[in-house]
Amino acid sequence: MIPMLVPLSIWDPFIAVGSAIMQPLYWVVSGIMVLFHALWAPLLGADSGWTWTLTIVSLTVVIRTLLIPLFVKQIRSSRNMQLLQPKVRELQKKYGHDREKLGQETMKLYKETGTNPLASCMPLLLQSPIFIALFRVLDGAANQTPRGHWLKVNPDLLTSLHEATIFGARISDKFLPFSGTITSVQVVTVVLILLMTATLFITQLQLMRKNMPPEALTGPFAQQQKMMLYLFPLIFAVGGINFPVGVLIYWFTSNLWTMGQQFYVIRRNPAPGTPAYDAWEERHRARGKVVKKEQVVEPAAAEVAAVPNKPVRQQPRKQARSQRKT
């Protein structure tokens, strides 16, 4: 008898590799969650919904704190790319007829300014597996599917998280299915979705209005940013009806953290020529501090300006040996 062949999907190797990458992250996320639950349980009760809510909030804050260096690098790279858009448009006007020359001059501009077009994407790509691990662990716990070693060896915690309630809605409940009658589940999920969407919208809006010069708010790149300003919150709002309450708490906490973190960065380190920079100058003037605007000076001009009214001595040209003999 010919043995039966087991059909394999072309995606199976990729799924296996992805699972191998995610397992260590599941281990870390589940361990932090169990640790914070042990810290909050004596105060509010092991099975309390508020204990699990604070556990999720604490877990999110710890992960976001560890990712601060990547966030700073991402926001700086994104800001530099947007500040360069006026110069990029000038190159497009000048070399629009020659695609090869345009590409060369654009890369030259990036090299001279120390800007990497992919730098703003790399931190986001590095963060993605961590956020996916957070989502998968919380979503799995809501569906009583343990992901991560520490939840697998503590099945009682998994059941406690699944049954814990906050404002009458279980941490594991979702907006759907909707029976037509508004319950506490629908109220809690809608409020969390609105808060999650509002914080995301405000975060993007403050970046465009506070930390972008007027020249960077025009052109194709700026139009894409404006589309994302409204598209991303809409996607989150629509997709939120399929998320458990625990995941919505995580997303709201993460967005709130991002909003506050970005506000701090823009306030302390604004881009020159932006409303945030003008406000920064006004605050320094009000405190009696002298604000020195940064100026780009050519090296040769800087040497002359360093010693005013001093004539520049011309170096004699080197002569050939035959000319010196004559």
C-alpha cells in the first residue's frame, strides 16, 4: 500500500519560523504579567477585574519604557524626513525630467544631511514583534488559550483573567456578537474604542500642527500624512469591535503613553521653524534665557568670521625646481 502523503502548505515553514521567534517574547510578556498580578493581588484581590486591569496597564508601561530609545529614534527620523520635503520638491522640479539624476541628487541630499529614508521604518519594524506578542498573549488569555510559559504553568491565573469583570464586562468580552440589546459589555467596549481612537488622533495631530514647518505641510508626502491622520483612527475604531476588553485596555494605555511621550519630546526638543519651536523660544525668553538660533555656516566663512577685520594671508604657490633656479 502506498503511504498517504500529508499535504503541506507553502506557509508552514514561515509559520514555524514565526512561532519560534515569538516564543521567547511570549515567555517574557507572560512572566511580566504574572509578576504584576502577584504585586496587585494583595491590594485588590486575585480575581478582581481592577487587579487585571492594573496588571495590563503596568505591563504596557514597562514594555513602552523599554522601547523609549527606539521611539526617540523613530520620531527624529520621521521629523527629519518631513523637514527635508521642501528640498526634495526643489530637486523634483529641477530634475523631474531625468529620473536617474533625480535619484542621484536625492540620495546625495540624504547623505549630506545624515538622513536615512528607512531609519523611520526600522524602529517600527523592531517594535512590531513585541506588540504582536502583547496582543497575542492578551487575546489568547481572553479566549482561554495560554501563550507563554508562565500562563501555561498557572492555569488558575488564565481562568481568573477570563472571568474577571470591570464595570460589569468581563476582560475577555468583545463588542460582537451584538444581540440588539445594549449591555455593559457594549458600553465598556465603545468607551474604550473611543478613547483609543481619540488618543491616536491627537497624537498624530499634535505632530503635524506643532512640530512641522509650513513648508513640510504641502506636497504629496504631506497629503499622505493627512490621510493617515484620519485613516488610522478609523481602522482602529472599526477593528476595535473584534478586540477583547483586555486588548482594548492595552491599546488605550499604549496610545495614551505615546501621546504623552511625544508631547514631552516636542516640547523639549522641537524642530526649528515650527510652532513648537516658537513656543519653546517664548518660554526661554520669559525665563530670561538667551536663545541662540542655530545657523549653518560654511567652514571657510567660519574661519574668516572667527577673526574679524583680519586680512586673509594668501599662501604662495609652489614653484617648480627649474623656476626657482631661474
